[in-house]
Amino acid sequence: MSFVAEFNSLAPETFVRRSLAATPTDVRNSLSKDKLSLADFACLLSPAAAEFLGQLSLRSQKLTQQRFGKVVRLFAPLYVSNECVNNCSYCGFSRDNPILRVTLSVEEVLREARALREQGFRNILLVAGEHPKFVSNNYLRECVAALHEESPSVSLEVGPMETDEYRPLVAAGADGLVVYQETYDRKVYTDVHTAGPKKNFDWRLETPERAYAAGFRRLGISALYGLANWRYEAISVAAHAEYLLRHCWKAQVSISLPRLRPCAGEFQPLTQISDRELAQLICAFRLMFPDVGLVLSTRESAKLRNGLIPLGITLMSAGSHTEPGGYTGAGREKLHQTVRGKIVGEGASEWANESATGQFEVSDDRSPQEVANLIQKLGYEPVWKDWDTALA
Ligand code: SF4
């Protein structure tokens, strides 16, 4: 049975209601267990559990250090294209946004990868919008093969594919696939995905399973917080992670914690999750899943990231750019707009001093070295490559 079938019978709203009604006694009861159920997880997300944040933090910190050591792995996103056929209301790359676009050549991708290698990174997340014409499967395979020579660990965050389409990417050296469901609320999903293949909720939800079948051994999932009720999203993500741990047991599963950031199109968040609730969420995920990686990106401010690291974060991006060519300026002479799949105004002089448009504004703009120094100052070891790949 696929996760879609399980999810259809889950009713996350029931768990949300129970979470909102939880009492301090319920929280103590959940905290007393070694192994948490989804109902316990919901309880740890409750307003009542917010009063236990100190205790949650200590438990989460201890568990993380037991399972992962005092280590934070670093990675960098490498955006190769900001072309997209989808309209996702919350994303700067949406096809109807009149932004400056570019798709890097494989040589330009290599330049970007070398710049990241010089900064220390050995763990790269290749990111691209979804556009079969500009970002073909063969192009992605060539990018992965080139990147793999520079970086032992390459993950992908690209448009979902069929299992057989993923296999050449695994063969070329990609070992991880990240796919956010964005929102697990079907109604909100329909509202914010207004055009393009991404409208298909179930197809996206089954993506990690197809990726696993193709041989990916690191799977990253998440909601994008700010679209639907955060507790509803978190309970759904937890159910999804539980499913993947049961059915894709040879893979490492990681959970990201992205909150919406400003972007082209000026979409405003539909819901809020406060900093304190985000901290509570990290602790709840750690207590529910002691061995799952928790990922924190530069969407969050330096100050907040510094404070969240000890709670249970195991993987962080640093020095990130969300525009193609962001690390070297590659591709600037090819900037254009895309109208109905056609390139318009390529290399126009009015854009001579511009960069491609980023997917969203980063918040923590420290250099990778500054982030690594801070991690060390907190008593953790910054690790620049994926250790499992290194051991293999
Ligand atoms: S979220 Fe992804 S699919 Fe949607 S517009 Fe942005 S890049 Fe395209």
C-alpha cells in the first residue's frame, strides 16, 4: 500500500483537535514513553506542551547527541535553472512571474560546484525548477555526473519523475532526493498550485517511494510552513516519515523545517508558526524520530539558527544563493524572461548588471566559514561532507 492510501485514512485534523485539547497530564504521559505514537507526537505539539519546552529541549538535545554525536553537517544548494512550468503561488520561480531566468550550461554548473568546493563543501543539493524543455532528464544526468566528480555527495531537488527516469540519475552519482509536499492539506494544495503538473497532489506524495525504488538512499521530505495549519502539516510529515522508515528501510530519512520567505510574486503566508513553536516542533520530531536527520536552511535568521542548532539539528545549509549562477556570476550574459515557454530578450542590455532572480530571500547571509566557526563555538564539529558516503 502506498503512502497515499495510508494518508487518505489518516485524518490529521483529528490529531490536531486532540493536540489542541491536550492537558499537562497528557504531555507528561507522552514524555514518559521511550517510543512515541503519532498521538504522542501530536500531544508534544500542543499548546500545553509549550509549557514544557525546557524539558523537551533537554531531552531532544541529549537524544541527538547520543544518536549523531556533536556534529552538524553542512551542505549548499546549487541552483542550475529557475525555469518552471508550474504556478505555485508561494514561489518566485512560478511561470507567470516576469523574473530574470537562466539555465546554466553543464560547464557553468561545474564552475559553481568548484566555487563551493573551494569554500569547503562536499555535500551539494542540486536544485532546479520543473521545465522539461530547459531542464531535461538528460541535462540533469549530465549535471549530476559532472558534480559527482567535484562532490562525493549529490542530492537532487527537482521536478518529480517516474522511477525509470530516476535510475540514470542514481547511476550518474546522485544518492539523495528531496521533495517537499509543500502542504499536506488537499484544499490548500489545490488553491496554491494553480497551473502545471504539480497540481497532482498524489503523484507528488508518492515521489519518495518512486525515488527509493530507483535506488536513492537518502530521502528528504517536508511541508512548507506558512500554507496550512502547522500542526496539521507536522502530523502529516510525521506520518509520512513513519511510512518511509517502515517501507524504505534502506534509506536515511530527513525532515526539513522550511518557513515561507519573501519572494517574487509577493505571496503572503496564509498561516503562522512562531519561533518558539518551531523550536517545539524540532524537539517533537527528534523525540518521535531519534535517528532522522533534521535540516535547517538559511531561510531562518542567524540568531535563530544559532539557538536552534543544539535542539536537534543535524544538517544545515550555509552561504546559500537561491539564484542560478549565484556563487560565480555564471550565466549572467544569458539572462532572459520566458513567455509561454519561449525565451524573450536574452542578454538585453538593461539586464547587464543584473543576476537571475532567486527563489526566495535568504535570511542568514553569513559565509560558510562564519557558520562553521559558530558551530565550533557551540561545541559541535562542522562536517562538510556526508559521512555515510565517506564511510562507504
Ligand atoms: S515551487 Fe518548484 S514547481 Fe513550484 S514554481 Fe517554484 S520551482 Fe516551480
